Amino acid sequence: MLEFVEKLTLCPWLLVRSDVTGLRDAGFPDSTILHIILGSAHFNYLNRMADGIGIRFEYKTEVPDATVRSSEQGFAKPTPWSWPTPVSAPTTSAWIAFPESDKPAVDPESPYSLYWLMSYNPEARDLAREWRNFQLCETQQLGARLRSHLALYISGLNYCEYSSYWIRRNLERLGESRRLCEQLASGELPQGLPRKEQLLF
């Protein structure tokens, strides 16, 4: 389980079906595998949020600051474009079994297979759907198109083809060009951005 979580955290683009079947062979049912994934994803999210905001420790710690850590041998990551090529997509919809009931209503603009699998934990499923909708919803400070640009760019950096697919659909609905979508989905920054958008990316 811990080896799976480590791989999911550090190099998720290298995950393959055997990583999940290994958990199943060790005695974890699919509903528990989902909880393992949700727990790992949640704490990765909290870590990224704290790091991005720049929250410092509220207690004594021996962890060095960022300038020291980034210079240590083996700590800094290579640029995204030198990372390994992601494993080709599986031929089936998922690596764990879909629940026999609670199939969500088909929404042409949302990742319904993901929400269907999360029906093992309906509360988490509904909150995840609400959170995703909130992140892509236009506000006065950040328009819907720019939000989707940022989401697609991040999905490209993470080699997350599943997320990229749904965000591209959203951008196409907003009238975005296919060329720009391809750039962002490849982890490439678009050219000629206004200064504010450059800083956001």
C-alpha cells in the first residue's frame, strides 16, 4: 500500500494496472483501494496548497528552507519535457470495478466515469463534483476560459490525459482554438500572454 502511495505521489504518470492489481492481490477490495487513492490525493492537495501559499511551519522543524532543499543533489526535478513518456492508456475504463449501482446521470461536460467509481464513497463523490465545478466557474477575478487554460496546462504537466480530455471539451465549448488546447495539453506555455497571465502560469 505504501509503495503504491509513494508512486502515486512522486510519479503518477508511471502507474500501470499491475500497481492496482497488486493491492487487490494483497487483500484490498476495490472500495478500499479507492479510499487509499482518495487519502493520498487529498494530502497531496493540502501539501501543494500550503507550499503554493507559502505557509511556514507553526512548530519547530529540522526541514531546511526551499533554497537549501532545491540545491541538494537529487532533490530538484527535471523539467516536465524530460520526464518519462506516460504508459499508454488501458483498454478498459478503469483499473478497479465500477459499483453495481449509483451510476451518475451522464453529464457531457464532466468526468462521469470518475464520479461513478467514487460512488463507493458518495459523500466524497458529491464534494469532488462540487469542488471541480467551483474551480471552473467564472469569477470577476478569474474568467472561465483562463481557469480552464490553467487547468489544462497543469494536466499537461502531469501527463493526465483523462483530465485533459474533459478540460479540452470545456474549452472547445467556450470557443477556444484546437492549436492552443494542444499546446496547453502538452505542457507548453502559450506565447504572447499578457503579464498577469504569464505570472499565473
